Amino acid sequence: MQFSVVIPTLDEADHIDPLLTRLFALDLVPGSFEVIFVDDGSRDGTPGRVRAWEAQANVRLIERHEQPDLAGSILAGVAL
């Protein structure tokens, strides 16, 4: 793994599929990067959309249940 992309989310279900489709369409060496989503308690199905990608790509999901916090989400993703 050469690098990780950390993406904090909160109610972003409609954007998960288009984002990952574009990321994995990039001309990069397969397996050279991973995408880490850190969800802050979405209520629109965001975690489910991310989980659908976990089996087929280098995608991970961290679900936080604290107060939504952008910096906290980024730090949780980097700590992984």
C-alpha cells in the first residue's frame, strides 16, 4: 500500500458510488492505495453504501458514534 485516502462522511450516501467509481478508474497500480471512510453517524445509509464496496476494493469503514467532528474523523482514519 503506497497511500491511504481518508474521507470523513456524514449523510453522503448519494456520493459514495460516484466517488469510488472515479477513484478506482484512475490509472494507478491495483492495490497501491486504500480508501478509508470515517462515518460520523449518518442516517441516510452511507455506511451501507461503503460496506458494499469493501468486498471488491481496498475500502475500509470506521463508524464513529460520538458528536460529529471533522478533525476527529480525520484523526481516526489516520490512526488506522
